[in-house]
Amino acid sequence: MGEMVNSGRELVRRWRARAAVATTEANVHPTQLGIRMFEQIHPGTAVNVLSFVGSLSGRLDQRLLRSALAKLVDRHSVLRSAFSPGEPVQRVVADSLDVPLVVVDLADVSPERRRDVALAQAEDLAARPMDLTTAPLWRVTVWPVGEQESVIQVIAHHIIADGWSLGVFLHELSTAYAGGELPPAQPLPPPAMQATEEDLRYWRDRLQGHVAAEVPTDRPRTGRSRFASATVPVELGRDVVERIREIAAAEGATPFMVLLAALHRVVAAVTGQSDVAVGAPTRTRERHRAPMALGPLVNMLVLRTDSAELGTGRDLLRAVRDTCLGAYRHAHVPFESVVGQADTGGSPLFRVLCVLQDELPAFTLGGAALEPLAQVPAAIQHDWEFYLWLRDGGITGFLGYDSDLYDESTARLMADRLAVTLERLTREPDTALLDLDIRTDAERARLAELSTGAPITVPDLCVHEMVEQQVDRTPDALALIASDGRFTYRELDQRANRVAHHLRGLGVGPETRVGVCLPRTSNLLVAILGVLKSGGSYVPVDPAYPAERIRHILDDSDAPVLITTTELQIDVAPGRTVLKFDELDATDIPSTRPDNRAKPDNLAYTIYTSGSTGRPKGVMIEHRQTTAMLTWAARTFTDETLAHTLASTSVCFDLSIYEIFTPLITGNTITLTPNNATDLIHDPDQYRHITLVNTVPSIAQELLATNSIPPHTHTLNLAGEPLPPTLVTRLHHHPTLTTIHNLYGP
């Protein structure tokens, strides 16, 4: 990585040296130097490959097409040019050049599939990088798909053309194909003016303290972008566009500025940052001087607006308008020089780009209409790139996105949010900015459902009955791995049945609270399940608790029975029965299930708070609430995830309910740690099989630092503490983890 950074810095230094003399060299332009520098830093990408694909409705004369292309090659030296492998200097390789025209034979393809095949091949061609040292840096491909239809693709590298140039190329091709006269070609003009100290100071001040807003990703960033991309469509109706034009006219703005204001609001809302910069290409002054020249006569602007102090949507539009007007006055400063004025620590100036263009004019070849089919880039350079066209009174286009970082569903949501925000901004511009909702109707309905709780069918059962159903389905499956052995579902059930019968003999039944203070062995789970089977509810007590806290829990819960061991000397109040688990003689106790006396609205357990805000308080939970959570968990987590669940949470915390009972009602296996999740660090070989870990972020940090996350663990559930975003990023870089859930706040 260090070598790449140093190499990039050296290229920037060389670019600046070349840019300083660009005005004296007629064969080079600052934009070309910047593109050349990008290609040297990122070799082998198709980011700078431009592609036009159109459908010709009519007969194509290939001889006339080749002749017309030859005229364009003779007219424009840039079509015969390449770039030196060392210094980024453009050179004309020859006075003439063979026309790069390829006609693809689709005779072996069925007629109904030829168009699809042609478009797929065109997409593949656009994804191929170009060697800038070898001319020509453009090509034309034709797919005859029928007697009266052809698909035509024009590809050019951005170093010799821009989007406007493609329009110029097609206009001249149409004229030459029809035998018309072409005016003298316009050469690529030198830069119109040099950047002054005032220009540089503007950008320096504008970008001071800037940090690019980063839309949360679906996957972690890697050290270097692959420029992998995909697209989703964007479409806005006539009514929205009419309102865009109306509000733009009223505020002395342009439709692009209205679009940019809506995009700013979306990015600000998604990122939580009011300071947002969006990139936007703009035509240079040279393009206005030479509208018919072929070349990359565009520059990239950084449009930064901070909406923190703005009141309404209209205020935002006005601020964006002022941002754009200021940038336009200094648009002649090459983007690479602008980058040099910003102190960003190597991070990009923006991650979102927006382009709004007029529709290409209609082109013909010999009277046959050439209709644009696709202008989707094969690769994109930023996280999000909106390419939109004003067409037939509406706006259509697409959102390109980095598919290494984002899912298609996220991209579609981003596009929908822009459309929704434009709708609301243009209808009610004086709405308070923070009330300008970016959410779609579907999002709001889903959030409403989450806030009230979606209807769920919960079985009219108690927790232990759900476990018993699973015992009957898989009696011989492995249910529990603990420090004292391995136990099947049948063995666990029978041991718990004996405890239940014994508790019944002590008078335990519904609403009876039973203290459970045991080490973390199989006996702990057997006792908890036995209490539930008896009809009672359990009160977990950690043996490591201070004596005073233990007494408070037992007294406050009014538990008449305590299950513990001989080794643990618990001081109990007179009249409280102490059941010593290690002294329990099970030989005379039946292993059959006792009849169930508890109902779903009876108490299942009572967990005490930490007491950090006063004396610990008991929270009483019924079976009905517990089975609702377990039903949700069983539907949400797959058997693959739950296959080997680590039970490392103290039974005195509510996450333990999920750890213990979710696997037991789904036929999966619990591995009970003797202490907590740090056992993974001290004895990693015992836990290599674990598929799901539940713990707190601080312990997850330790597991990560000691490389103790088991190799088969793909899912990590974190709760109990706030989850730092930096930890999430580090966990996502772990080679086996694929899913991290934040369960904080139950």
C-alpha cells in the first residue's frame, strides 16, 4: 500500500509539472494529463471507456459507413493519436489509419436472440480496458440483427473524447454517411486560461476541513477499489419535472440545482452529516469556444454545501444554487489542482457524483433512425454515480453503484429516496428541512410495523413444552456439550423430568419462584428446565455474586426453594428449602414427564437488574413473552447458524434465554462455556465447531485481537454494551464472519 501511495504522489508531482506548461503544448490538455495519471495509478480498468449503443431502424450500407468513418479519421488527428508510455504526451501516430470497424456475424444465432446477444457483447466490449500507448483509442462495432435493423456501438477512451464528443462524432458520421459537406474540423483548443492565486484560494477555502460524506456500506471497504459496478434505473415523471422547472425558475436556479438539493438532503439524512460534497462534471470554457472539437473538454467540480444552519427546503435550494454559481466561476481550475488545495489525508473529495444532461439529438444514417439503447458505463469510479437525461418531458437514467460495497436492494432504495425527496421538495419547498422526509411509503410502512410489532403467530405453549416437542422430534440428536459431558435431547429431558418431580414434591407449582445458583455445567440447564417443567419459574443467581446480593435476590423474590450444591455455602433465611443438586438421588425419581400445570400467562423466570441505579430490581417474564421471542428467533436464524450455538452469557442476563432455548426448540446444539466467552481465548481447540457466538462488544474486541473467533463462526450477536462502528468495520474484515447483529437494548 505504501508503494502505491508513494507512486501516486510522484505521478501527481509530475502531473503538476506537466500542467504548468500545458498551455504551450498544442498536443496536450490538462484534462488529458489527469486521465493519464489516473490510468497509471489504476491500470487495467475500464472506468474511462465511453460507450454509445444504438439501434438502426433501416438498412445499413457497410461500405458507406466505412467511408464515412474514414473521413472522420482524416478530419480529426485525435482519432489517430495515442500517448507516450513515459511522459503523458499525446502523439499522432500516422497521417492515416485503418478504420477500426468490426462487423459481427450473427448468422448462427436465432433471429429472436440476435438483439440480446448483440447487447451482451456490446456490454462486454465496453468493459475491456484500452492501452493508451496504442492507437486507435476508439472503435465501432456493428451487429446486423435483421434485414432492416442493426445494433451499432461506438467506444472511445475518455482521454480523446467526452460525452459531448460522442454527439459530435455521431453528427458528423451522419452527415458524411449521407454524402453531405462537413465544415473544417475544430482542433482541440489549448486551455482558455490559467488558474490564478485567487482561483486556488477559492478552492482552498471552500474545501477547508472537508471530509467526504460516506453512505453506510453493505460490505466493508478494502484497501483498493476494483471499480466493480452495477446499475439500477431511475425515472421521474413529467409532473415532477414540471415542478422542478417551476421552482428552478422562481429561485434563479437550474433543474440540475434542484436535483442536487434533493440529492444533498438524501445523502445528509443517510449519513447523518449536514456537510455534503457531490461531484459534477461540467463543460470547460474550451468546449464553449470549440463546440465541434473532439476531446475531453470537461472538468470535475466539487459542490460542497453545509445545511446545518438552514431552515427549509427552499433555503437548501438557494444554498446549493450559490454553491454551484461559485464553483462555475472557478470551473477552469483543473480538478487535479483542486485536489492539491484540499487537505483530506488521502481520502476522496466526494463519493457521490451527479450528472444531468439534455437528451442526445436524433441521428440518422441515410434516413434510417439511430435510436440510443444504452449508455451505461462498464465501471464507475465512485460509490454512487447518478446519470440522468431530460427526455420527453421526464427524467430517465440510472444509478451506478460500487457493487463490491452495496447490494442492489440498497441501490434501488437510494434511487427511490431521491425520487421521493424531489417529489416532496418541489411540492412543499418551505417545509422545515429536518421534516423533509426521504423515506419511501414502503419504508414508512415497514418502520411503523416495526415500532408497533408485526403480527406473529405464537404457539399457545409454555417454554418447556416447546423444548419437549423438539425432544420428541429428535430424541437422539446432540443437545448439549458441557464441561461434564455430552447429552442428547432425550438425556437432557429425562434428567430435567426427575428434577421437576422432586420440586413438585416440595410444593413447587405455577407462580412459585425457585432460585437456581449453580456452576456452569450441564446441571445448570437441567435445573432450569426442571423448574419450568414443575410449573414454577426460575430465579437465576450467579455463584460469584457477593453474599449480600444473593440474599437480596432470594429475599426479594420470595423464592421458597433454592437449587445449589454442597460446595457453595449459601446463607439462606429460615424456612427456605435448599436442594443440593449433587446430593439429589435420582434413582427413585421417575424420568417420565410430569403433567404440565403452567399456562402461557404464568411466570417463567425473574431476572434481577445490575443495581447500578439503586438496589437490584426483579423483572418478571411470563412464558407468553418468552415463547414470542423464541418463535421470532427460530424464524430469523437458520439451522446453519444455530447448529452449534455458544452459550457463554450468564443466566442472570436475558441474552441467555436466546442462547439456551433457541437451539433447544430447533434441534440444534448448545456448547456451554464454564466461564464466559473468554474461554474461546484460553482453550480455542474446544470451540472450533462453534457457528454462532453471542457476547458483548468488549469481549468481541478481545476475541478479534487474539484471533480467537472460531473458524466455523459466521454469525456474531453483540449485546449488553454500545457497539462502536470501528469494531463493526474490523469484524467485517474477519475472514469467516459474514453477519454481525447488534442486539443492544433488550
